[in-house]
Amino acid sequence: MQVAVVTVGDELLVGDTENTNASWLGARLTERGATVERVVVVPDERDAIASEVGSLADRYDAVVVTGGVGPTHDDVTMDGVAAAFDREMVEHADAVSYFQTHDSYQFADLTDGTAALPKDARLLENEVGVAPGAVVENAYVFPGVPAEMKAMFESVADEFTGTSNHVEFVHVDAPESSLVTPLEELQAEFGVTVGSYPGDGVRVKIQHENEQTVHDAAAWLRERV
């Protein structure tokens, strides 16, 4: 399953907020066996969101959108997603019913627009906060508050599938350039996927769907570098 992640927020673009949601979603989707093909940051602009989500929805199996969900003036993500699929924003019957039966607050006290979702969207309940999420065709829309986003993702995590890989890291105290030949040989010998990340030495990431293959490949590499 190929997935794109769209994070929404002017604060992400200017660096006021670290984009931890993208990192968390990338890791969690990969754990599920999905392949994250794109991570995109867009401003709090309806047309920019609509353009990006519409384009990615045509190219990938699913698009995960997070941020800009709610009733305040700069929360335009739902409007953008609705526009991406040529849908109206309507007061959603399931959202209204959910809020009317919620123990923590009264529907009448909520800000206007809290129950508005793209027409015919599937409601995603917010177990941690207030603003609901939604599934519109193959786009999953979550709030940007990390705790809310994580809880909402977990409620639909089973819908993201693929072949899960086992992973092992090998730390190498050598220049990355010295690893070109050993890593080529490693891939040829074991058929694993390899990534190298320089920093304090080099972290070599070894992946394969078979756990024993990963273990053997890591042992092989440790003996040679």
C-alpha cells in the first residue's frame, strides 16, 4: 500500500513548530507495512490543500492529512479536502449525533462549524479532543494536535496494510564512503534493503521481511567493518 502524508500549517513552514507528526506517521505506517512515498507540508490555505490532496489521491492508495482541523479561522483543512473531491461542506449527521451524546460537552455549546464535514464523509471520532476527523474517498483527515492525531490514526490503523519488514541497525565507526563496497556485497548476499545515515559514525539500517535474514546480514556486516 502506497501512502502520501500531508501536514498542514504555516507554523511548520516557518519552523515555529517541529513536524513531529510527519515523523510519527512515517514510522507507524511503515510498521504497518505501508510504503510512505511522499511527505508534504502545505500552508493553511484552502486552495493549496485542495490541489495537493487531489493530486496525491490520484497517485497513491491513501493520503493521510493532519493539521488545520477545527472551527477556528485558520482551520481550513476540511474545506480544502472537500474541494479536492468536489464535495460540499455540510453539517454531518453522524458528527451531530456523536456530539449530542457526548458526556464531556454539550452540542449547543460548541463553536459553529464543529460538526461540519465533507458531504458523505466517514466520521472519525476524536477520543482525545473535540474536532472530528474524516475519511473522504482515500483521504484520511486527522487533527494536528499530536495526541489527538495518534489516537485517531490508531482507530483506523488496520486499514493501512502491506508486508512488514524486520529492521536491525549496525553502527559503523568509519566514513560512509568506505562502506560502498561492503554494502553492495551485503545486498547481493542477502537481498536486504540497506540505508546508511552518517552522523557520529554511520548507522546502517538493514531491512527484510524475514527476521533471520536481517539478523544474519547484520552479523555478516559487523564482521567486515
